[in-house]
Amino acid sequence: MLGYYLHLALRSFRRNTVLTALMVLTIAVGIGATMTTLGLYFVLAGDPIPDRSARLFYPRIEPRTLRKDASLDKEPLNQLTRHDAEELLRQKRADRQALMTAGLLTVLPDGSAGQPFRVNARYTSADFFPMFGVPLRSGTAWSAADDEARAQVAVIDRRLASRLYGTEAAVGREIRLPQGVFRVVGVLDDWKPTPRFYDLTNQRYGGEEQLLLPFSTSRALRLDVQGSMHCWGSGSKGEEGGHALNAPCAWLQYWVELDSPRKADAYLEYLAAYSDAQRAGGRFERPTNVRLDDVMGWLDYNRIVPNDVRLQMWLAFGFLLACLINTVSLLLAKFLRRGGEIGIRRSLGASRLDIFKQCLTEAGVIGLAGGLLGLGFAALGLWLIRQQPDDYAKLAHMDGTTLWLTFALAVAVSLLAGLLPAWRAMQVAPALQLKSQ
């Protein structure tokens, strides 16, 4: 029966080409605009590390001095001081833990022909790799013993390996920086979580870190750091400035792995006890204020989806609603103009339900055609977004989810638009239509 309904729909399209094309275009434009914004939203709001996000947590504590307006600070700082990060790392109360920050380093290629160049770096501790499931193409990560020894070892990505050595087989080679020579112990495979959840202070929507070094080594060699820093008081002066061990400055990210809710609750209690101890020792002045967010909670707290993207998404849904209303009007006009044809079918034995199914099938085919055209509009819209200067714009792309959702939404919209016209068409009285012929 479905084949018969499809045959009737195609015959109807040929008789009303302009009206059918107008409905297809209306649905396509609405679907294209909606899927353009949804495609970008899904990329920004998605889980960047779905197999691990539920057991990775970002702890925060409040180390600042007490001020008259301290009550205005309801949330603790987003980063840790070096003193607190290193102390939490030393105490090792989680299954795994890693402190980290971003850096910018100059690489000195071998040979006189090579020109020095700058690369983004990350200074971190050994648990960074197993915590986040960082894939290695060859070699291994450094160990906790290397952290303690401040070893000059490095993990580089495969593109940097190819640029320096002409091959990805870089394990055992040396990489030269102005501050010293590092031995390559591992080569990264492709790994670029989006958004870059583990450091939202620096290039949160992208950025490629090609060189990873032990944090302890970075401080021993005073390597350049990049990212945000929040300081208070007057104790940040000295040779290392705000990066000194006891400087009152928060600039480090810190992540822990806890494999059960019970452990997460226990770790939160541990953070509160640590804060109490620091206040008793005179380091902290404010009341205990600690937080422990998992990956998705941390992204939500930082409003990882920009407000303009949220606004564009709701505007697109409003536009789709307008397209839906227009499609309803066009389908009403199309179906009711065929009252005579419907009356004849009814008089030949077709039930009201048969008429309803026939009209919905026609609306569904229009939706499929609109979805196909809307897919092209969505691809064009995402391409236009990628041309914008926003740092998240380059993430806009068409993926499998966007593809199937485009067609699903197009068919759903067309069927929804066809409900009222199909219901009106099935109410046509065959006797009245036959008398008017």
C-alpha cells in the first residue's frame, strides 16, 4: 500500500510542481538554518572524553586572603597555587592525579640550515597520560621517578617528529631547546579533545600541543609559561615571580581520577580537611570553600558554549517554527484543492484513514526532499561559520550525527506540518464533492 501512496504522491508533485517546490524549499531553508546552529552546538557541548569523563574531576579550593568584599566571591578560584598543587600531588589521595600548565617554547633544529621555531607545550606530571588515555604512537610516557628526578625527557607529537627528524620514529632522539637538551621517550598519536577540557584558560576551543615535558623539569629550568594567572597580596616578587613555589598566585590546573562516587565524596571531604589545615596554619584566611566537578560539570560551569551560539540556536528554532507554519498553510491549500479527487476515492471505497495515510505519505516525501536540500544548506552554513574569526568557528563541521538528524528532523517537521491538512482532507464528504462535479 505504501508503494501506491508514493505513486500518488509523485503524480501529485508533477501536477503541482511550483507549489511542491515551494514547500520543499521552505522546509530546506528551515532545516538548513537549524542544523547549522545545532551542528556547532553539538561540537561545543559534546563530551570530549566520553569513556572517562565520569571519573575525572577538577578540584578547587579557596586560598585568597580575606577582604571586605570577600563575600562576593561565591566560587573558589578556577586554578591552584603551585604550593597547593604540588602538596596535593605529593599526598596522592586520588587513584591518579596530575598538575599541569601550558607553555610556549623555542625548538632548535639540528644543522645550520634549520631555523628555530616556536611550539605550544604542556608541562605536566606522569599520570597525565593514563588519566586521559593519551594515545602514544611509539615509546612510552615518562614515569613518576622522572618527575621526582626532574629528568630532561619529552613526549612529542608525530608532526613535530617528522619536522625535526624527517620520520615519526623519534624515540631515543634528542630535542634541543635554549634551556637544554631533552631525550624523546614517546611520540603522541592523534589526540585533540574538543573542547580542550583539561585547560580552559588557554585556547579552550583548539590549540595543538606538540611538546610535553615534566612539570618539575619546567620549573627547574624556568621554562616560559602561558595562560591566565590570578595573584593577590604582595608576595609574588622574586626571581620566579608569580610562578614561585610560595607565591600567592593561582595558575595551575589540577585533575584527579576517582573511579566511584564514594571516592569522589571522600576526596571532597579531604579537600575540606586540607583547607581547614591550611587555614589553621595561617596560609588561608577565608572560610573553607571547596569544589569537585566532573568533566561535564566543569564545562557547564565555564559555559563552554558561547552565549551567541545559544542565542543563534533558539533563533534558528524560531525560524523553523515559522517555516513549519508556512508549510501547513501550503499543504492545506494543496490538499483541499484536490477535494474532488478525494471524494471520488472515498466513493470507490477508500476509508478516511486511507486518505489520511496518503496525505501524510505525500508530506513525508516532501520532507525527505527538503532534508536533502537542507543538508546542502547546512553544509554551506557550517562552511560560512568556519570563515568567521571566532576561535571556535573552525570546529563547525558536518558529522554523522548531524547527517542523520537532518533527515530525521526534516521528515518529522513535514509529518507534523501534514497532520492538520491530512485531517482536514479526510473530512471531505464524498457526496458533496460528487454533486459539485
